[in-house]
Amino acid sequence: MRKLVIFMALISLLACENSQEQQQKLRAEATEIHEEGLKKLQAGNLDDAISLFDEAIAKDKTFADPHTNKVEVYLNQSAYEKAIDEIDIVLKKAPQVAENWVLAGIFEEKKGNKEKAFEYYEKSILKFEDRIEKNKTEETSDEFEYANADDEIGILFSYILLEDFDRLDKAITDFEDKNPGSPIIESLLEFNKDVYMENLFADFESEK
């Protein structure tokens, strides 16, 4: 009986390894197609870019990057409903990416769903904090220092979107202590959310 259990465990392990190898193969093929799509996007061939992104997604349904770049295409085309659909997919496939929650929150706020938008902004803060914490386990370098600063700025921006000025003031003080003389401080202090939201995707209402 014990030999049978060991045999079955080995079979299960081999099946898992084969599945991982297959997934890695699909991701490599999808990545190659996706990179061709990026070239089309950079060249301004948006329809060809979308076709290649869709092909990459069909190859590897777990791949989030093509959806992210489809969002960029649809924003360029002011096709906001399509962009929102893609962002929803991105949140499911890449929930660890803080910036996705920020953009999804902005869309919700533009749609008038402020409560849901604020939930997304709060989620983005947690994801930025997770990324900062993860970087602490990595080898210290200028690259990680810059990445942490970018994530801290992301948190500050999310506080602004949340209109949480108590947490914002404390976070700005902490950021300024670590980054004295940083020009971003003045920009954040002068930032006007109402003007920003009004001008961002200014033709958004036309789709309703």
C-alpha cells in the first residue's frame, strides 16, 4: 500500500511539472506575439496591435499584459467602455499591480461610483505597501530605492484621490524627511483633484 501511495505521489508530481512546462511554453509564445503587438502600438497601428494582443491572450489566457496594453489602445481611441472591460479583466489576472487599482478607481469615480472608487484606491495603497515590503527583502541598490520612492509617491497620490488629507499630510512629512528637496512635494501640495478629474478623459461623458 505504501509503495502505491508513493507511486501515485510521483505521478502527481510529474503531471504538475509537465503542466508547468506547458504553461511556460505557452507564456513564451504569447510573450513573443505580445511584443509584436507592442511594436504595432508604438508605430500607431492600433487595429493590428489589438489583433496581436488578442492572439497573445488566446495563446495564454493567464497573461495580463496584453489586456493592459489593450486599455492603452482603447484610451487612445476614447473607447472608455472597452477600456473599463479590459481593466476589470486585468484586476482579476494581475491583482498585485497597484496602478491597475488606481486606474480602475478613477474609472469608477468618472462613472459616479465614488464609494467603489474609494475601495479601489484603498486597495492600491495596500498593493503599493506590499511592493515596498517585498523590496526590503531584495538586495539594496539604487534601483530598489527609486522603485520604493515611486511606490511611496503612488501612495501619496492615492491619498489625494481618497481625499484623506490627514494620512496625506503625515505621509508627505515622512516622504520629505527621506527625500529632502524633492520637487514632487510641491506638486502634490498644489494638486487639485477636482480639476484633474474634470480634465482626465474629458469626453468620457459622451459615451453615456
